[in-house]
Amino acid sequence: MQCLLGRALPRLLLSVVILLAVALVVLGAKGLAAESHEVDIDNYHFSPSDLTVPVGTTVTWVNHDEIPHTVTAADTPRSFKSSGLDTDDRFSVTFTKAGTYTYLCTVHPYMTGKIVVR
Ligand SMILES: [Cu+2]
């Protein structure tokens, strides 16, 4: 009995170690994979206007309107600020700090949106 346990235990421990190593690799790869999201600018609206993302996410705005718009953070100093985006122009921000970022289009200040970074 003692002998049987003595042989089985190292194998069991080895299996547990291998499983833990695999789990770490899988979880680690998932944690490192940065997310990306797109916000469409369409008919004078940001869509989605409210977006919650993990830290490290890159958000790209795409202007689908025939009118120029901007994507400008509402804080001071501005966390981010695009130039005037023409039709099909894109603007990206990578959010490295948690927080709530409200933004607007400076050409049409009633166009507002919010990115919550956790
Ligand atoms: Cu605008």
C-alpha cells in the first residue's frame, strides 16, 4: 500500500504541475492580448456612445458622415484630441489608465460620448 502510494504520488504531482503551467500560459496569453474596439461616427452620433473597456484597449473612431467631426476629450488638459476627421478618416487612442473619459466633437459640441476604462 505504502509502495503504491509512493509511486502514484509523484505522477499525480507532476500532472498537477503540468496543468498549472498550461493554465498560466493560457491565462497569461489572454491577459496580454490587447483588445480593440471601434466607435462609429454616424449621422452626428458616436455609436456606441458609451463604451466600457479594460485597460490597454485601443479604441478607433471612424467617421462615416460626409461632414468633418473631431474626437476631443472633455478634460483639461485634453487626454486625447483628433484633428478634423473627414469621411472615412480614423482616429485611435490606446487607454493605458483606468478612468472615465468623456469626449465630444468640437464642431458639434452636442455630440458626446464616454469611454470607461477599468
Ligand atoms: Cu461633429
